[in-house]
Amino acid sequence: MNPLVIKIGGAIMENAVALDNLFAVLAQLQQQRGVIIVHGGGCVVDQHLNQAGFTSEKVNGLRVSAKSHMPLITGALAGTVNKQLVAQANAKQMNAVGLALHDGNMIHCSPAAAELGQVGLPTAANGQLVELLLQLKMLPVICSIGQLNDGQLVNVNADDAAVAISDLVAGELLLLTDVAGVKGANGEYLSSLTQADAEQLISAGIIAGGMIAKVNAAFAAANRLRRSIAVTSWKVPEQLLTLHKGQLLGTRIEPNE
């Protein structure tokens, strides 16, 4: 069975009880298949920047990562958040290993738009390290920090990072968010979404803010992997146990035909 790549972020990063509940479920899932965690941690990044007197900026829901911010961003994501997640996973005996995108040359990054600052666009490169960890029944916990070819560290949108890791291991991608899925025009959660319908909802302002980047990343993954991608909430982690039964979770992002 292909590995399950789970991207986590948002409010769960500051909710120790929710994380504990999630890892309790993931420990059960790990008995059935390989599991990989990819994470961001924008709320923790904001705290670190604010404490240092910096302000956070976003363009179309994407963080602007100024060069002067990168030591703090790297410390927050590869340090504080990553090591806390590893600790909580290991408390459930999951044999977690904390990684960044460029460890083992897993992911190569190219520069994103200059207006975003030190931000990279990730591409799958070398899967040997993560495949070895999965063979050893370990849990890779991968933060969204990468590097350019010249060695510069870059911040990577965590949704894009999860797409690249899914591509790397031919995994099933699940984007865990603060909401139960993508909402339609009447405020209802959609069971499935095509790219054409998503573009209409974005134009109408119904899909907005950070959800635009999340939906676009999900379509990129679905089209690259040629299968649907689930966007759902972390608030009821027990539902993840139904994945191996083929049951639908949240909103299924459908690849183009």
C-alpha cells in the first residue's frame, strides 16, 4: 500500500490535546501502512517574528519571507515545531525522525516570485532517505524549510511541500485543515471539487485567503499523481481510520480528465 502523506498546520499546532489525539490515531494507521507528516507552523512563525519586532506579510495567502526573517522562520519550523511534533509522536511509540526538505536531497527548490522573498518552489528529487525510514517503520516528520542550489535556505509553502513529498513517494495525500473541507456558494461543504468549479468559486470570492493556496496545491497534487486528494479537518482524527476502507473524507479534489 502506498504511504499516506499527511500535511498538518493551522490551529492544531497550538493545541496539544488535538495533536495527542491525532498521533494516537496515526499510531494505529502506522500499523497498516507507511505514514509521513509534512508540516508548516505559521502561527508559531508569527509569534517568533512578533517577539523580534517584525511584522508578517502575505501575498495571496502566501507568506512573504524576508531574508532577515529566515533565521527566525527556520528556527520556528525546523526547530520549535518540528521537534515538538517528533516528541509527541514518539510519546506514542511512533519512532519519529525530524527532517527538513533538503535532508538527503529529498526535495530540490527553485526560487519563487521575488515578491515573496526567500521562498522556494519544491520538486521531488531523491526518495532514498524517506523510503529507508518507512522500511524501518519510522515516521518521517518533515518541515517546510528547503534550500536552493546555492545553499540558501528558503521557506516553502507547506501545502506545496506536501505535494512534492507525495510525488516523491507516490503517496496518498491528505491535507488536514481547521475546517471540514471546501465550502460551496451556499456555505455547504463540498464532497468533491473540480478545477473548473474551483476557479469559479475563487473568482466569486467564495474560496479566498489561505484556502486558495491550499486548493491550488491540492489540484497540483491531484493532477500530478492522477488521483484525488482529500482536504478535511483534524478535529475528528478517528475518521482517518476509515481511509483503508475507501471511504471519502472531507472534500475530494479531483484531477483533470
